Amino acid sequence: MVWARMWGVPALVVLLLGQMAVAMVTTALRQTPTIDEPVYVGTAAVYLDEHSLRFNPEHPPLGKLVIAAGVLVADPRLESGFDGDQTELGRRLLYESGNDPWRVMFWARLPVIVLTLAFGLVVFAFARELAGRAGALTALALYCLSPDVIAHGSLATLDVPAAGLVLTSAWLLWRARTRPRLYVPAAGGAFGAALATKMSVLPALPVLVVVAAVSVWCAGPRRVTRAVSGATVFALTACAAVWAAYLAVDPRLRWGPPQHIPAVGGLRGLAVQLLPLPEPFRDGMRLQFALENRPWQGFLFGELYAGSLWYYLPFALLVKTPLGALALWAAGAVTVTALRPLRPAVPYLLAAPAVLLAAAMYGSRDFGTRYAVFLPMFLAVAAGCVVLVRWRWAPVVTGALVAFVAVSSLRTFPYYLPYSNEAFGGPERTRYRLHDSNVDWGQDLGRLADRLHERYRGERIWLVYKGAGVPEYYGIDAGDPRRVPPDVVHGVLVVSDSAAAKATGRLAELVAGSTRIDQVGHSITIYRR
């Protein structure tokens, strides 16, 4: 019994993180490059070889420096002074320089996998301080079983690293209520690291600055000057972390914009100009504002639309979050707000994700729940607090919901990217409701090659693929059905589900006139004409 008390919790932590590690590594090994990954991997290689910031300036460098740790091990060949654009850079590195893209991508993804597992420990520690061991295990289980976290934590992208660093900052600020001199600067550094990974976390800065002031206010003599000093230390440390990330790439901070930087006027332009951050960061913000002004297309519940919908993310999260997690998220938010001992945690757990979600909802790019991947992290911690509810059946109901999440998550293995919950038909039905990184991000090109070789060898193949991979590299010899008259297209027609969701004109007619006969990874559909 003593042994169980001493080793039971660590064993469960290892078990939960272990199954998550297996899921992510398996996914990383079997998926071909998604749309964004080659850009980040190519940029990471340039960071290592040339210490140049000229590629991918719309995102800060820290996340790509994390990816660079894996690229350094893979040691791919890349010609120096490459002068194409960042998309061409990724293709050159993976497919045109004699490198093995499977090996390069696995090693590039591995540091993000390790970081994702580390954030699981942050979830556990944060929830333990609020709700004890039972709450911590509940929170960790929801985090480790989250299909969105597993899917994007196994890719060489920036979403999970940025979100996890924001969570880490909030947790350190919670700890700063007792030791502000240690934890306020650490929290500022963590948020600065998040900001040096992805600019989309910037709306949380004012919130966490105020929370830092609250932490210092609660830690000792309640003086306004102390609280303001704590907030100032937090902000300055965050800025220093951003500067450090850029200087780590190029200590001389040489910067000549590789492309036209759009002018940004009004209050946004003034705010960008006044930011005490490196010029490449501010130019990256200008590029992001320009991207926000582009006429993107979205797809939601079978409807193709221009622009964005403010309710897109809530509906997408409703589809792609396990039902048990949705129930526990809601219960956790209510519990933290309603129970008096937990109310001091509300600003730390709910304020930053609420602001980030609002900012993402009003963004112009309805591309996936990865823009809200911070929610499975913060709300897992809140859900862990449900065990404190003094209701006879609370532990049983909580355990049953966690088990439901486990079954739903494990059933989708290894196809986490196109996951949707049982109420919406599971991953095989996601393509009818969502597109892009919710279901088909180009990840199944290798699986498609295997399927065509096994079942359709010798047949005429027509392919519309939406992704960053090169079909020919994987042995796929296919024509583009959009470049020939429709009556020429006979045989096997293969269409990425994101392309089918947005199909118009000739492609829409070809799909409508074909018979669906197979699918690959719940992201690519095979038809016969």
C-alpha cells in the first residue's frame, strides 16, 4: 500500500506521457510533409548554415530554432545562397538536394514532440497545485489524449510550442504569488519565448502583464509601486527573450527584407512602430497584417465561403474535440469560477485563452483548430479542478468522461489530424464539415503511394493533391485532370479532401461524375471514372 502511494502517481504520469509519445512518434514517422513544414525546416537549415533571417520573416525564429535542433542531427545538404522563395527552399531541401525527406522530417519533428511532452508536465504541475494529485492526473490524461495536441505536437510547426509556452508563463505567474522575484522574470521569459515563436500570442501580453501585477500584489505588502514594478519586469523580460531569439540566429542582426514589406497605417501601424522589438519582428507583423487583408476562403459544414466567419472556431472545436473533453472543459471552467478557493486562479487559467480565442475568432484565416490549440492545454488544467466538487458522483462521472476521451482518442490512432468526435461521425466524416489542417494538410502522400501500388497498379492515375510533398518522389505517376478535357479523364481519380471541399468548375464536375471507391488516411479520396 505504501509502495502504491509512493509510485502510483509517477507510474501513471509515465504511462500517460508514454502513450502520447508513442502516438506522436508513430504519426511523425508515417506522415509526409504538411503544407507549412517544409518552409520551417528549410528556414531552420538556413539558420544553421548561414545565420540569416531572410526566410519566413512573418514568423519569429525561436520555433524554427527548436526545429533546427533536429535538423542539425539530420544534417541535410543544402546549397548556400539559395535565392528562391521560402516554398521553393523547402522543396529544394527535401526533394532536390539528395536528402532523404523521411529522415529529415522525422528529426525536425522530434524536438517539437519532446517539447509537447514537457508541456504535459506543466499541465500536471499546474493542476496539482490547484486540485491535488487526482486533479493533476485528470488534467494530464485530457492533455495526453487530446487529438489536436497529438496531431500538431507531432509536426515541425509552431502552434503547439507557442501555446505551451503561454501556458508555462501563466503557471509561473501563479507560482509568483509566493515567490515573485524568482517566478515573475521566469514567466516573462516564457511568454517572450512564446512571442518569439508565433506573433499570434501577442494579444495575451496585456492580460499577462496585469496578471503579473496581481501576483506581485498578492505576494507581499500590497503596494501599487510593487505591482507596477512586477508588471514592468514581466514585460521587459518578455522583450529581452524576443531579442535573444533573433540574436541567436544572427548576432549582428543583419536585416534586409527579402520581399516587399507592406505599409501599415492607422493605430496598427503606430503600435507596430512603437514596439521595442527587433526590426525583423516588426516587419513580420506588417506581413501578418497584409495576410489578414487577403481574401481567403473557408469551408464549414459543407459550405464554401469567402472571407471568415466569427463562429468558425467554436464550431470547429465542437467537431474536433472529444465529447468527454468538451463536458469536462465546461465543468472545469464553471468549477474554477464557482468555488471560492479556486477563484484566485481564474485570471491565470481563463483570461489569456479567452483573449487569444477572441483574437483568433476574428482573424481572417479559417484554416483549423490549430489556431486554438491552447484551449486543450488551459482547459485541461481547469477540468482537473472538477475533482474538488463536493458531489457524491463527481469522481465517478469524471473518471467515466476521461475513459470516454481515451476510447475516442485511441480509436482514431494513427489518424489524429482528421479526427472528429462521435457526434459528427468520426474521422471518416470530417471532410464533409471542415477542411485544411482540420483534415487534410498533405500528410498522406506516402500512404497514397502505397495504396496505389497495392490496389491500382497499372491503371491510369489522375491526381489533384493539396500539399507540400512531391508526388513523383513517392513513385506516383499521375496527370492533372484540370489540364485536359473532361472526356479524357478516365481511370482512377485521386483528390485531396481539402481540394474537393473547395472544388468549383471543372474539378467539381469531375468529382460529381465519379464514383467514390476508396480513401487514404481520411484525407484523400479515390474515385473511379
